[in-house]
Amino acid sequence: MISLQHVNPRVRGIRVSSHSELQSLAARITQVALKPCQKVIDVSSGDLQQAGMKPVSFLRQVLAVCLHPELLKDKDLPLDVRLRAQRFLEVCDGGSLGSYTASSGMEYIRRRIAEFITRRDAGVPSNAKDVFISSGSQRALMVAVKLISTVEGDIRSGVLTPMPCPHTLPALLDEAGVTLEPYELIEEQGWAIDLDKLHEALKDARGRCNPRAIYISNPGNPTGHVQDRHSIEEVIQFAAAERLLLLVDEVNQDSVFGPGREFISYKRVLFEMGEEFSQTVEMVSFYCLSTACCGECGLRTGYMEMINIDPQVKFFVDTCLCIDICAPVVGQLALDVMIDPPTPGDPSYDTYTQEILLTRATLSQNAQRAQEFLNDLPGMRCEPAMGGIYLYPRLDLPSEIVREAEISEVEADVLYCQRLLKEEGVLVGAGSQNGQTTDKHHLRLCFNVPSDSLEDVLTRLGSFHLRLLDALPHSHRGVEDMDTRGKYKKDIKPLV
Amino acid sequence: MISLQHVNPRVRGIRVSSHSELQSLAARITQVALKPCQKVIDVSSGDLQQAGMKPVSFLRQVLAVCLHPELLKDKDLPLDVRLRAQRFLEVCDGGSLGSYTASSGMEYIRRRIAEFITRRDAGVPSNAKDVFISSGSQRALMVAVKLISTVEGDIRSGVLTPMPCPHTLPALLDEAGVTLEPYELIEEQGWAIDLDKLHEALKDARGRCNPRAIYISNPGNPTGHVQDRHSIEEVIQFAAAERLLLLVDEVNQDSVFGPGREFISYKRVLFEMGEEFSQTVEMVSFYCLSTACCGECGLRTGYMEMINIDPQVKFFVDTCLCIDICAPVVGQLALDVMIDPPTPGDPSYDTYTQEILLTRATLSQNAQRAQEFLNDLPGMRCEPAMGGIYLYPRLDLPSEIVREAEISEVEADVLYCQRLLKEEGVLVGAGSQNGQTTDKHHLRLCFNVPSDSLEDVLTRLGSFHLRLLDALPHSHRGVEDMDTRGKYKKDIKPLV
């Protein structure tokens, strides 16, 4: 029997994020409909197509042909679509994507991914044997973290985790039985990684757990920070010196738009640091279909590349992935299209390029537009994003709200999000979902949405925010804390 | 660092099946090609489309349209295809299957599944809240087993498991940290479940673990046994009396062809046994796309229905499924098509019916043909299958093979499979992969393949088998053990 008290304590210990509660609330609100003209807009997670972003036509066409091969004869579909689909069907067992694949993915796609990585990293070699395809990057991360999860006496394995971190990460670590050991990112420096903070966190962690790995998100989820080569080198040197496994979320590698910034992979930097590092530092890098420019979240497929990992350990990766058989074949094939899209001369090249350019333009324009808008609101300040898909503005909440949240036993930022959702039908994420437990409050806002949706979100958010502040007794608003434009001065703490 | 000795001991403890080794061998053989005219035929697992079975056209057409909605305008596609696709796109967030869904699946599909279950079970009600969609039935089972996995002192949770069991099950229980407690099925009765064996197994288990659940496979994987109502009632009464959670693999519910047999769900029987049972017995039933008639293994989607489970416990199911976000949307939609195919009057009805009738005819004819062929081989005896997709013949191996296997430190049935694969390019499963550790040897052979492939498999298998026996010194073959047709007498043990 599985009465509540007999449920696996580790499962009972998985922290419950307010994210899903807010999503349920959003679903209920959608059903009853706020105002006839309004629909709920969800910018709390990177669910891009839900938010109205369009899929890549070439990718969808290829998959449609693979599912219904009669379409190979359809002359209305571009030739490169049909050729790619034909190639895919040839490499699927039984000529069908209804067949199982090896647990780590189709050999052909693993090779193609390794070729992509080699191209991306200016020739740093990648081996198909190091590539493991899974049902999304979360599933790959589950396996990687499970490998290092041990208990010695009362001491569990720990993972140094950025604060803020992706909102999906804390529960994943709980489920694997691994301790989340926070390291602070530096908000004032655009959420950069600071070496002193890493050392500090490691020192703190050592008393409580056995630190085995460090998690990095670059481009940063939810911060939008993009590391430069120097910063990456510092982290690698730290991991090398402390013998930590590097878990690198590089899912948003296709979204870097900050002036003078480019995506450099951890692997490339590692290999360009010389053999002292390239032969020794253990690293796992994650990528998937749910990226800024591909956005195929619903297809549920990703991969990890495991570098410098003992082949005997990789054997266990296969063993773990084997338990739920393999990743969806539709998604495995989609990975191939994502990493090797049409090139000049291909019939689909022009359409593809137009679609991608539109997405990229949306990304950078929206990021700037939203950041400026948020910074103009009193009690809000927002670092610019250099990449990724989120802005992560700080919210200086009036003391009334904080007190009300305490009474309701809810995080103050969650209370803010609930109200925003109920009053304006806009769902943004609360910083407390990103692991932050300090008295600093933040919001998480995905800007990779159509520009008109973003305008709608900003209008509703702004209107709600100003209404909230106006409703408070002026004596409590601390006029002395405001500058001449009625904004809170940046260096003043809210009245808590 | 993840040096081998620091890998999570539970992961290191996952038993390694010879199945994947044999599959790797098959892949290598495919690459070097045995004989120019031959290709490797894999009948070791229920990978139906790999083996040449055709997908359901209606299902594939609907999914193709969903992926590439331009096809909604394609008049060459049947109207019911386009209408179903249109409905699906309406219920997908953002009108796209590239969006995430709730972690337990799309509300719409869960409701549709509940309706299907109610129809199937002659009106026994099903509630969408009890239906959890996952990336395949294995993933659902992982979650259900994880819920009951606890350790008290040295005592772990145990699951009563049929012998033989599905070849994917032992590793799954290992990974969840749960003890596999075997109960024997009665081969001579067509692999029926025997109540005495259940009591015996439970008694044995009580010393070693905390028995929390009983796993049932009906129709049986790999046995082909189909339980009748009386047998199901017995199992339910046993589970009720012993307060065990019923984990019922009903994945092959669409494949029952034994004379006078029909599929009756555990849930239906439970509810028809009266409130004493229907209100109390905890049950989880699994179903998925990888069935005999649908066979969409590569789409990786299934569901479980949880009956009489505390809502607070179901909350944790959601929590666990949330960790890797949600099941693939393509597969979620495919579930809808599988459970509600075209009906009379629909444009696709005739095609659908022809396809399904062909599959059903193949199933029953192949099962009979293969069983008769195998029973005609010396040293082989095979119970008839009443359903499912496998035959599970017993192999009375000559003592030379058993001794050679001992020396090579490999299971004797695995050695047999290796040789068959190398010499004839036919991959069958070994009974030891199905959890059987006795000195009785078995093979696992999926008969849900095109009839000509089956003939090819049988010819190669027969030829190999007879060659193997002929190559042995006659004095060792035990002529006294053979009947007049040169077959081993059924009641004689092999020379071990």
C-alpha cells in the first residue's frame, strides 16, 4: 500500500515549486476568462511556441514527411526537405521512426552531433561515443546527477549551484538525493560568476556535504548573463583545482546578442587551455531542442556530451538511459535538423534564414525594450540580458506586501505573481522558484515572445505594478527613498 | 569527480542485461554483413516496425498534419485526418505541439483516455485525474515504483515479480532500489498464475524485504498467457488480503487471440467484485503506444491509471513526472488516435480496418505457426500463446553447451543466442534476461513480425538448432531421452 506516510522519503523531500501552483491558477483563470478580450499570457517559462513563436518550417516539414512517407512524393514540399527525410528514414531501423533506438540514441545522429560540436568549437574534436541523446536535457541531467549521488554516513553529495539557478533545478537535485549548495552570482555585474563566491560556497559546503560537481548555466538561465573566455577559464581552473565535475547547461547557446558577446563553449575553452586541463577536467555539457531559436519544447529531446569521463562510468550512463528505453525518435531527428539547418543554395535556405533572423531580431529587441520598461517602473531594477531568453528584474517590494505574504505563509514574490495573474492575466515567474531564499525579490520574465505579446505583458505588468504601489498609504512608501522621477533610488533597500 | 568507485552504488547495482550486449553484437554483425543476401533479423524485443510491421496510416497522417499544419489544406488527405489534426492543434497551447504540456499530460488527452477506459470497461467509471501520461509505460512504472521504494534499517521494499517477467523489469526495480521477489508462473499450464506460488513467494519475501506490491503482466510478457476473470479475481483477493499495491502491465491488451479468450482489465474485474474491493484495493494499470496493433515504440509515450490511490500520494506522482517536464506531445496526441480510431462512416475507416485486421491475422497465425514449428524441433517445447507478442519456448540444452557456457562465464541460453546470431543473423532473447535464474533455459521470440520474416527466422533458427545438436557426439545426446521422432521426450530433463 502507498499510504502517504509510506511514500519514499526522498520523493516526499522533493521541494514543491510554486511554479506549478501558479500554472494551475493560470489554467483556472483561462477557463473562467478574466475579461472577454483578454487571455492569460504565460511568460514564466521558456515555452516559446505556447507564447506564439513560430516553429522552423524546414524542421516541421522534414518531420511530417518522416511520419507520413507518402509525402516524399509531394512536389509542393521543397526538395531538400524530402531528401533529408529520405536520409532519416534510411537510418531508422525498419525504415520507420516507430522503431526503438539504442538507449543513448541513434548512432547516425550521435555522429552528426559530434560533427556539429567539432564545427562549432573550431575543430576541437568530438566523439560520437561521448554524446548521449535523451528525452530532453533534464532527463540527461537526471542521469548525470544520479551518477554522483552517494551517501557516506550522513554526508550526501553536493552540487555547487548558482543563485539564481534554473527554476527546474532544485527539484531535480532533491529527486537525485543531492544537496544544493548555493553560490551567489553578482547582480550588479550583470549576474557574473565571481571566483571568491565559488571558494566561499565550496568552503561552506564542505561542512555539510561532499561537493562533487559545479553547475553552470551559460548563457545564464534566468540571468541572461553570457560568460567571456576569461570567466570560463577561471571556472575551469577552479573545477580542476577542486576536482569538481563541471555540469554545464549550454541550452541557450543559440541566443547571444549582447554587444561584443559571443557564445564560446566550455569544451572549446577547456581544450584551448592545454593538456593539463583538456586531458583531466571532467565535464558534461547539455543541449536540447527547447532553445531560443528552435523552441521545440514539446518534442522532448536533448543530449549531453561527456568529456574526460571514464568509459566504465559512461557504461552506467547507458544503463540508466536504458531504463526508460530511448529518447523519442521524432526528437532525435529534429536534433539533426537543428544542428545542421539548410545552407546557401538549398531550396529551404531563404525561408529558414528569414525565420531565424526574425527570431534573433525579436530576442535582442525584446530584451532591450523590456529591460528599459522595467527599469522605468518604481521599485524595479533590471540588469540587461546579453543572451538567453529571460530577464530577471529585482523587485523592491513595499513592506505591506512583505508583511501580507508572511501572514499568508507565501513568498512575497509569489504573492506579487499571484496578484498580477489574477488582476491582469499575466504569469511571470517568482525569483524564489529560482532557488533564491534571501530577502531580495525578483521576477523571471521570458522575453522570447512575439513583440506584440511582450508589449501586452509590459502594459499589464506596468499597470498592475503602479496600481499596487498607489494603493499603499503614502507614508509607507518612503518618499525619501525615491528620486525625482518617483522611482526608488537604486541603493536604497525597501522598507521591510 | 566521478571515478568508478565513486559512482552511486545503486546505479552500479543495476543488473546488466545480456540483451543490450546481444543487440550490440547484432549491430556489429549488421555492419560487416554475414552473407550478402542476409540481414540480421531481431525478434528479441517487441520492436514491431523495426521488424517490418507497418504503422497505422491514419495515426501517421494526423501527426504529419499536426507537425506541418499547412497540410490541413491538402485535399489528398482524408477529411477525418484533417479534422482530428485541427482539433489537436486547437487543444495544444499556442496551437502547436512544440509547446510544453502539464507534467501529467494534456488535460484534453487525459479526459479522452478516461472516456476510452470507461467504454472499454463496460461503464466502470474512469477519472481523468487518475490518468498520468508519461514518456512511455516504463517511465510511468519508474515513478510508481519509486513511490514505494523505502529503506527501513536494512530492509528495502519488495515487489512480487512473475518469473518469467518482462526483460526490462529487473533493471528498473534495481534502479528504484526495490527488491525483486520472484513468483513462479506454471509453464505446464500455459504460464498461468498460481495462488499457492504467490503465497509461497510472499512468505519467502517477508524475511528479506518489505513486500509492498505485486507486478502482473496480462496478457503476459513474455509468456503470451491471458488471464481469465477467475484468475484475476484470485490475484485481486490476494493483493487485498496482503495489502499489496497491484502494478498491472496491460500494455498488450489489444492482442488477445486465444480461442475463447478476451481481454478483461483488472480494473473492470475489481469494480465488478463489489465495494469491499473496488473502494480499497490500490492498483496502477499501464498502457502505451508500443502495443501489438499500434506498435509506435519510437514515439515513447504511455500512461498509467491510478486507482484508489490517496490524492496526496498522486500529488507526488505529478512531482516526479515534473522533473523531466512532460511526455512528448507527438506521442500524447498519438495516444488519442490509438484509443479512438476511425469508426464506420469515417473516410479512413476502411483503410484502418484493413490494416488492423492484417495485424490481428498476422498475430494469431504467426503465433500458431511458430509454436508448431518450435515444438517440432528436438529439445524445444513451446506453450501456445493466447495473446501478447512473444512465444517463450523451453530449450533443453545439451550438456556440452551448458558446460561450455560455464567455462565462458555466460548463461547457457545467452551462449545459444550468441551463436544463433553469429551463424544465422537471427537475434532472439534469452530467458535469463527475463529474470529466470533456474537451470531451465528459454528463448524469447516476438512473433508480431511480417509472416515472411517469421518464416525466415524459423528456417534459420531450425537450421542452426539442428546443426548444433548434430555437431555433438551422439553418445552425449542421450538417445534414450528421445522419442521416435528424434525429439527429446517432454518429461525428460536435459543432461546437465
